[in-house]
Amino acid sequence: MDDSKDIFKTGALYVVATPIGNMGDITLRALNVLGRVDLIAAEDTRHTGKLLARHKVKGHLIAYHEHNETERTPELLNRLKAGSAVALVSNAGTPSVSDPGYRLVNDAIANGINVVPIPGVSAAVSALSVAGLPTDSFVFIGFAAKKKAKRLKQLAELAHVPRTIIFYESPRRIMTFLQEIISTMGDRYGVLCREMTKLHEEFIRGNMSEIHSLLQERATVKGECTLIVTGRQETPDVSLDTIRSEIINTLETTEGSLSALAKTIAKNYGVSKNSVYKEALKIKHEMQSTTRNSKKSKP
């Protein structure tokens, strides 16, 4: 059965996925809908305007983004109730997935308006498909919390999750974010996907510390980043040397109480918190003793 000839619906909200970089990554159905709706609610009208011009599609654009969605949502709902067909698009990927749109979709549903998905590109799924990590079950986080304390708490809670984890992050914060993952979740394997579908598309694979070291060699990091991180692995036979090495690395690179350190490491390696705490206390005393002796030996 050929379902390609969809009946266009008036008074419907079309949630339209658009390219994440390469303008060729848009479906024929998406172009058809964008050309037929009465109004296109776009995160950035200039950005969407370029996409429409590229594909010779004419449409009436209106700005709809995180800074105006509170006042604009009722206006769009009234248009929909009056029988207008409205398309919702973000700058890249699928609307309402770490992008504006949730409020409008939710309110449209509450008002009995037909909401129609026009599927297409998603940065999270695109990255996951080439990561080479388990895809049978995964957790999509999107952008982590903006405030550091809340973000570190979020990462600590994710440390015990056994499923593949997907993050979005900006190039300005990716270096700090990688360090925070290492300190809270351990030096896990993952894939950093940068500039996907664009000319300078890049996939950096390795432990978080290896990815961080590679990026550190660059003058700048450009392009939105999607970071795929392995879930917690079962490690029943962890050696004392491994635990000691992790404790030393954490003491040298992060701040915080020994109790918090012990809790994080114990969770990452599946061992007793008390045993990690005792070893951390011992190592801290050793490090302090070495520092004092070093100062005494200086002339």
C-alpha cells in the first residue's frame, strides 16, 4: 500500500524535522508540508528562510523561540482553532527535542488539536547510529543543567545507569563538561560527534580523558557537540591498584570531601564505599606527608 500521498489536514499542527547541518537532509514530505501550511513557526526565521529558499519553497514565517513562546503560544493556538495549518520547526533536527516546541505541542493536545509528526533528522539518533555503542537501550539527556552544582548532581545520579547516555553540549563548555564526567562518572569510553553532516564532520572515539587531551591541543573547538557515553559497566573484579589510581587522580584533579569522592568511586566500580573511604583517607595522609617532607628538604 502506498501511503506517500497524505491527505493534507487543515487546523493541524505539523511538527517538522529539519536538517542538522546539510540542507539536503530534508524529506520530500517535509518540503511538501512547509509549502502548504498557512504559517511556519520557526525558532529563527532567517535560518529557516535560507532553508526554504534553498529548496524553492515559499512560506509565511513567524518567530517562535524560548524567549517569546509564552506570549506567542496562545496566538498560534487561536490560528489553529480557526482552521489554519501550522508547521513548527527548530533551527536543526526535531522540534521539542532539546529545542523550543514542547509548550505549543502540549497546549495543542490539551485543546484537541491534531498534532502531526513529520519525521526526519535527529542529532541524538544520528550520533547513536554511528557510535558503535549499545543501542538497544539508551538515555537521552540533551543539555545538562546550566548551574554547576545541579549539573554535578545530575552526572552523579547518571553514574550508576547501565545504558548508553547521550548529551548535547556547546563547543565553549565541552572541555569543562568532559572533566566533570571524568570526576563524577569515571574515565569512560565514548564518542564525541562534532559538526555532523557538515563539511568538517568529525567523530572522536576513546576514553573521556583521551578526547579531552585531543581537544586540548586545538586552539578552539567549533561546532555543536553530541557526546555519547557508555553506561556503567559491571566490574566485579576490581584490583586495589585500580581503585588507588582512581583515588589519586580524583584527589589531584577535583575538589570535594573524601566522603563524596568515596561515594562516586564506589558507585562507578561497584565496590564498598567504606573500603574506598578508608583507602582514600590513607592516600591523602600519604600525599600530605610527602608534601611536608618535600618542603623540609628544600634549602
